[in-house]
Amino acid sequence: METAIQGLNLLALMPCSVKVRLERKLASNIRSIARKHGVSLSYRILSNAVMRDECAGSFETAEDPEDLPDIIVAPGFSPFFCRPFVERFRNRGCFSSVFAGDRSPAFREQGLADPDAYYDILAFNPLVFLVDKTREPDLPSPRRWEDLLSPRYEGRIAYRGRDDRDFCEGVLLTVFRCAGEEGIAALGRTVKCRLHPAEMVKLAGSGREDAPCISVIPYAFGRLALRNKRNPVELVWPDDGAAVNPLVMTVKRGCGPAVREMAEMLTGKDMGVILREGGMYAVRPAEGTEAGGEDETGLPPGKPYQFVGWDFLKNHDIGALLPRLNGIMYRTVHRADPRPSGSGGAGA
């Protein structure tokens, strides 16, 4: 039985801010590549939200490389790091990096390139802290990720999340790596609400009662809150590093020249521009980026990052770990069981 992802040369699950821009760019470029090589190329670019609704089951049931698109692009840490996917495809050498070029300083210095050359990280969202000084002006600003776990922040922080059973993967894995399941339970006690980053920006400095004191926010959105100089807000780059939410690409080993050219196009400078415009930061610096104390990627130079690391991803079944951590968050937020649990999924 054919699934929603079979027979595609490219499947890209993208954040909404990038999806429309990428569709416009790819439509003409892929036609040109197809004409050049005399082949037909099929692709789909979907909102990342569709991944769970339409594609997740297809990734889970795929048994053979032929069941997968030649190129897959998806944000976050799943499905590429779920154990069944890793064992069926990654560990059998089905994928190979296509990146050949200069990486931005953040990628070179923070170990974001896969040392086994199976995956390519195209870009990432660094997560930082946005502090609203109108809410509780005497509340100290957090400086490290572990600071968020302090009782002083209970019920005061906004996080991203699809719903109250699905929190931001980058936050969960960063906190779990440094503080374990007890840290996740402490994190759950700090939750005031889950918001889209645009809502975080809108509420920051508004003085509204429903505004969080602190938002864990992508850096690109946090910078928007600083544009209004009257807003008494502070954007804090954590001393132990901004958490990394990656945009990951897999490319089948031995793919044809047309598919490889398509994959290389996704690592190019034009793609860097599209990603920057959509609030993400590309592995290859985009040309013509703005100045103002930032490096060629648009990121402040010399800042640290919190990437969970390739060893962590290889040594953990992310497909089982994330539901467990989400389950702890859910139970803590709803006060059903504030203690950490070593088993169970998001609804357990």
C-alpha cells in the first residue's frame, strides 16, 4: 500500500514562515533541474504541522529505502532520530551528506555537522529568553537554562508548543540533558502558558495580566520585541548557550545527479536568504545580510550554543524519550502527578 510519502524526490516539512518563500523558489528551480537532466521530479512542501497529521505514520511504517523520498527536510529532532528509523535506514548507511562548502562560524565551532556524514543540518533556530520588565520588575532575569527551574519562576514562563501535550523539543532535550527528569518536572512547574512566538512578541511589554514574565523564544522573534524602544524588555542570550532546534535533511546515498543537484540547491546561499527571511539561520551564510554587530548569518558573533550533540542523539531513542518528557510536563502542569516518571507517553 503506497503511503503519503512514497514516490517523491523531495519532501520538505517546513515552518510556515519558510514554506511559502520556499515554494516560490523551488517551483522554477526544480523545473530547470528537471529539464537539464531530462527527468521528471516530484516534490511536496508541507507545513510542519502536517507532519503528525499526514506523514508521521508513513515514517513509522516505512521498511525499505524505496518507501522514503530521495530527500527529506524536517525541523526538530524527529522522525530522523526515532530508533526504528535509525535502525532501518541511518545505521544501514542509506543516507549521505551532500554538503560541500563553507559553514557559518556557529556550525563550525559548535559541532553541528554530523561527524558520520549521514545527516545535514541546513539551519537552526536558537532559543533565548525574552524578559518582560513590566510584569515583575524585581524578578531577576534568568542567565542559564538551569535558572529556569528555580521556584521563583513558577507559573511565570511562556513556552512554544503545539498543545499542552507537546512542548518545544529543543527546550525539553536541553533541560533533560543538563537536569534529567527532575529538571523536566521543575520546568513544568514554571509554565504559565504556551504561545506562538508572534504572540510572545505582542504581549512583551504590554502590561497585560495574561502576559508572561519570561518567554523562551526563537532569537529572530525576540529581536522583533526590541524594535519598540519603549518596551521595557530584555533579550537574554543564555550564558550556557542558546538551545538549538535544527532543520535537518536526509539524502539517499547514490541518488541520481538531478536529485543531488536539488539537494545541493537546498544548502546554497539562495536557500540561506529564504531561511533568514523566515527567521531561521542557515548553515551557509546568506549574501547581503544586514550589519549591526552580527556575523554573516545574522547571529551575534562569539555566542555559545546548546546543541544536544550527535552522541546524545545516537544513544537515545528520541521517539520514545520525547513522549516521556512531554508526559512529565503535562502531569506537572495539570498537577496530576508533579513527580517525575520514568515511563509512559504523552497521555500516560
